[in-house]
Amino acid sequence: MPRAKRPRPVVSRVIAPLLLFVACVPPAQQPTREPILPEDPPGPTYNSRVVALRTTLGRAAIRLEMRGEVETVKTPGCYDTGKPYGCAICPLVGESDPLDGAVLESLVTAFDRYPNGVIEATHIDKVALCKDIIYLDPKGRKVAGTIDIEERRLLISLDAFLDRDYEWASQWYTTEHIVHHELFHLFEHERMRAEFDDDPEWRLSNPLGFIYTDTAAATRPAGFVNEYATTNEIEDRASVFEMIMSAPDELCTIARDDQIVRTKVELVWRRVAALVGDEFMRARAPCVDWIERRSEPRTTGIVGGAWIRSGIGITRQQWLRPPAR
Ligand SMILES: [Zn+2]
């Protein structure tokens, strides 16, 4: 699922329909900035950060892909037009590319946030660091991240972070946002595949009469955490999770005055908590506590750690059980 890039303030309206939301809050652990510039040959700092990322991913048996023998990776849609989600081309980042070491640090932080064993639940094999992700489709989409379910690969575009210092305050999103967003797509694809494209419980949470459209809303409407979330229910859910993980304070501010967003946060939180643990989710987004209390009475809820089914909801067992292979 391509994850659209958010704009820099100077970006023209030409790509506005694909752009995303408001300014991010800083990651809890702000990366230090140690730029790797063209005149600075790759040194131990860069190398040690690559090693740290490889080690983090290696704990979940995931391989890091950077430029080496292979220069470019492509999604199956590039070879077979019948495949869903089109063709995405990823020229891999190499050690000679001017990359701020803090970008790698932020990626380590993102993956390290999850309790042991959780990343394995995505059944992902590879993480590709791309200089850019070029989507060959009629819409000419530019995306910051995407997943290749067939190849079990998560692709991250570093285009917005190459050749410049890594400053969360001037950037509308961080590499950490991209990781959480794409991992959520993978969690869902693994644990609720039947409802991946059509989630009745989620649909009911939307404003009455609302219909998703390919073109994102120009401004964030009530009931959504950002503009991009209005494009389809898959991106809507992933955007909520991304905010829980990367920008909980901003999310909690939105939820304070928005009952629909509170319902959506509760739904995503309830599902993911089955996988990663209730404590982990509460620690990440403390406002979950009051969101739970302020939510309207629902026919689906959590009682004694077990979910009560409304007849349309995703079950706790479903999120706990890996799919048959
Ligand atoms: Zn997405």
C-alpha cells in the first residue's frame, strides 16, 4: 500500500491530492544529527548505524537491502500488469549517498519500539532503503513507503531525507512514521486478510454518508486524523496507527474533540493490543485511557481482556492467530 508523501511547505498544489497532514511532534527519542555529506567519506558513524539497523532487523530475521550487487528492486506489478497495486521502482540507497546518520537512527528507533517477537508477526523478510520510490501508474504517485506483500518486502523512500540534515521540526514526517504506517498494513494483511479491503466494523465508525475517494480531502475533515486517511479505509486505519506510534500527543489533541476519531483509535488500539500487548499500547499513547472512558457505549468492547463481539467485529482470536500457510 503506497503511503503518500507529505508536503514540504514549498511544494506546489500539483501533488496536493496525495499529500498528508499536519506537522509532526518529535519522536520521543530525538535522533542526533550527524550529517554524512559528500565530502565526508563513509566513516565508522555511518557504518555503525548501518550495523545497528541490520542488527535490529536481524533479531526479527529481516534482511536490510541497500545498494550492492543489486541496484534496484521492483514490485511484481513491474513484471506482470495483472498484479494489484501497480509497479513501484526502488533505486537502493548506497553508502556513497549523502545520508544523515540520524535517518538510520530513527529507523532503528522505529523497529526497536516493538516488543520482541511482534515484528515477526508481519511475516516480513526484507526492508529496502530506497533513494526514491517511483510509482508507474497513471496518477504518477510519489510515495514515501510501500509494501510488497508477495516478496515480503517493506520499501522506504529516503528521498525527503537525502543530502540534508535530518530535522524533524522542518519535515512533515519522519522515517519512523513511514515504518509504523507500513508495518500496520502488514499486521492487518496477516491477521484480518478477509476484512482488509472491506471492514464492516470500521465502515460503521465513519460519519454518516461518508464515502472514501481516491483524491484526499484538501483539509482534514472531522472524523479523520489527516487528509490522506480519507482516500480509503486501509489508509485510514494505517494513519490512525501511525499517529498512535509516532505522534500520540497530536492524535490525542484531535481525539479530544472528535468522537469518531476516538472510536477509530479505540478500534485500532484494541486490535493491535491483542498482538503487541495492552501495556505497550497504553504506554505509547496514554490518552487511550480517557478515550476508552469517553467513548460511546458500544456493542463491541473489552471486558476482562476478552472482546465482546457485536456480530460484525474482528475477534481477538483472529488477531492472535497467524494465518495458515
Ligand atoms: Zn498506506
